Amino acid sequence: MADFRQKPTITPCQSGRVSTSPTAPDLDFDTFYRALSARDRRFDGQFFVTVHTTGIYCRPSCPARTPLPANVSFVPTAAAAQTRGFRACRRCAPDAVPGSPRWNANADLGARAMRLITDGVVERDGVDGLAAALGYSPRHLTRALNDELGAGPLALARAHRATNARILIQRTTMPMADVAFAAGFSSVRQFNDTIREIFGLTPTRLRALRGNGATDPDAHAEGGVISLRLPYREPFDASWPATLLGAHAVDSMEEFTGDPAGDWTFTRVLTLPHGHALVRISPGSGPERHGNYLRADLSHLDTRDLGAAVSRLRRLLDLDADAAAAEDVLRRDPRLAPLIDAGPGIRLPGSPDPAEALIRTMMGQQISVRAARHHVGALVSALGETTGWTDGPGRAFPTATAIAENGRSVLRGPRARVDAIVAAASKIAENSVELHQGVAASELRARLLTLRGVGAWTAEYVTMVVTGDPDTLLHHDLVVRHAANDLGIDLTATQEWAPWRSYASMHLWRHRLGQQLGTVA
């Protein structure tokens, strides 16, 4: 069973801080303990601390007194701690943390499995479905995850269900039986036993604690809206995702209001396994803006989709990234250092739907952002399912089947591009091309390049958006190339930026766009 006494993934950087890297060598126990002693919130979710004398597990930033080294071990997942019999600390709520950046930074089996587990694949399709999506037998998958993450797929999914249950218990007034089935448990008894085992409390007692300091005191469910906090690691530049979301917002499906540099709200229709939901995301206002989280209000949500919704929103905004680790490496290049200093904490663009990401990217090839918005908006208006809501955007992005069957009558532009988009939608609808976040970045890029009309730029960008791969250099992107030319950078000689070239691409992108807007010198 995995134990970070033997296989830590945190490395000390030259500045004396501790930083993470997906290519870090194995290090000693003392490195993790120093990170624990520092109570650095940036490491919450990257590893968990099990305390043998108390039988609890904590996040690294837990405000409780630091236990003695002889009394602790470090594990990579909450499920690994739970499998060993540890219960969650009530003071620091270790499940309410950003996800591990490993799930995006690594292409190994464990990371790819976790991307799908957090999306609820095990609850919907079972371990067999998870194994099939990853291309392994259930037996091999279970053995590999136990070795790598300290728990098998059922235990990892159980930990995910427990987190979803805690959110519903403490953010809603739903009856406990409804919470049990909404969170993915097969019976109320299983739900009760799991909550008692993991949190050391009955579900009723756990709900009674929602007003104390251990949870989000202002989170709530009111009028059918579940209001949540989406935590992230500092640094985080909220203006960058707001700029991208605002620039690409599509009428009738998405809406952006406010100022990217100040208060803003992004609203969109999410398509989830059991139906559509409406989400409003904002950085909060007043003291909330400095709370290491974004606010998300979910309405019209089938509560069985809560976990999938949260997972997809986190991917949309790249909230599980370790931007500081990326920027520690990129700052070593003196040409990038000023760009990073001008915008620390920018994140990668993401998408809640891989098929949508591919179709929208193909529609945006070789045209302006404004034109792409117009064309995508026309597609959504013509083929997107109407939700019937009156409190926000009311259409979902069309299904691949709808585009395959009717796309030629709606899509405009060169015939070759229309044919390519319809052909790609047909392959997605037929399940003849695997397009999901559990595919390794290199494999997904290769699959995309087999599609008609998909070139290197489209394949690279969609791979980055779908998988969150941190090392995709957008060297075919015109804006990135112009920015590199401005700074005298040869994009064919950037190996020293690895494994964070996606973030370098974003800094170059922001630099060039900022120049055009007159905001970057």
C-alpha cells in the first residue's frame, strides 16, 4: 500500500520553499514533515497526514498542534487514509481541499483513473466501466491503484461519495435517505456506516456541525440552489479565466457580466450525466475575494450529478493546479520572469465537456474569436436542447448526435470545415473515438490527429483543454509565436520549461493579448 514515507513527490526548490513536480525524484520523510510543519495551504490535497496516536487524518495546513514525526505517516489520497482506518479531522475537514495536481500533471494510470473517478464513472458504470475506459482489466487496475495510490477503485470511489454526501448533508436540508442515494450509495445503511467510519459522526450530528468553523458557514442550499466554495491554491489570478470565459461566452448557453479585473459572474448551462444544470461562478466580493476559493451556485441540478458538476467546474478553471511549482521553474528563464511577475497564478483554459471542446475549437479555426462566438451561438440556438429555465441561459450545447445528423443544415463556412466538424461529431456519437479526460495526453493528441480537419494546433489545444496537461507547448498558435518573437524566444528550444510548457504558453498568450489591449508594457 502506498505510503509517502517511501515515495514522496515533493521536492525542495532553490528558494527554500517546498514545491511539487510530476517528475520529482523519490525523497525522504523529512521533506514531507517540513511541509507539514509549515502549514502551507498550497499543499492541501497534494498529500494527507495520518496521525497514529489519534486515529485521524488531516490536511497539511491543519491548525492543530503538529504531531511528532514518530506518530505520522503521509499518504497520497484520502481513500488511502480511510482504508487504513483513519477518520477525517473535524477541525480541518481534509476532504474540502483542492484536488491533487498529479491528476493533471501525470499521465500514469493512477492519475488518469482519478480524473474519471472524481467525475463519478464508478458510480455510473462500476469498476468494469472504469477499467474499460482506461484500457485495462479490472484486476490489473485494482492492483495498480493499490500500489500507486494506497487504495483500489472501490475505496477511491467510496471516498468521493463520502465527500459528496458531506456537501449535501451540510449544504442542504435534504432528508438523509435522499442524500444517501444522491451521493451514490446503494443503501441507507451503507451511507450511515460510511459517514460514521470516515467522519466519526452520524449523518445527523454531521449536519448539526455545519455552522461551526470547520465547514463553510455561509454555504447553503436555498430555493433549489446549492451554493459551494471551490478552493484553489495560491497564487491564483481570477482575472485570467474571467477574461477567457468572457471573450468566448456564447449567447443562450453562457453569460458573462462584470469586470474581469474586479467583480464578475460567469453563468452557463452544464450538461451532466442525469440532465442539465445551471451554474453561476464568481470570485466573491469583499473579504471573500481573499478566501482561496471561488463561489459556485448550482441550480436545476439532479443531486446525483453533484460530484460530476464540481469535478467539471474544477477542470474548467484549472483549480487543482500548483501554479507556484510551475512558475518556480519558468522564472529561471529571464525572458519569462517579467511575464510571470506581471500575472502570477494564471491557469489553463478547460472545458466541462470534451466533445464540446473539440467542436468549438474546430469551429474557431482560422477565424476571429468574435466570429467563432457567432457561429457557435447559431449552432447552439438551432440544435441545442432547450431547458425551459427563465433564470439564466436556457440552451445546452448540442449533442454529437444532433450535430452529426443536422450539422450541415446549420453550420456555415468552408465546405471542408463543415464536413470535418460533422465527421468528428459522427465519430464521437458512434463511440469510435475515445475523447475523455482519462486518456493520456500523448494518446489523445495522436487520436485527434487522425480526424479529418484536425491539425497540430487543434490537437494540441484540445488535448490541453480536455486533460489539463501542463506540458503542451502551443507552438503552432499564432499569438504564442508572435509573443515568442517579441521576446526573442526560439519555441523549438524550450525543454528547460518542462514539464510546465502549457503555463508558459498561457503567459506568452497573456503577454501578447495584453500588448494589444495596452495593458502590458
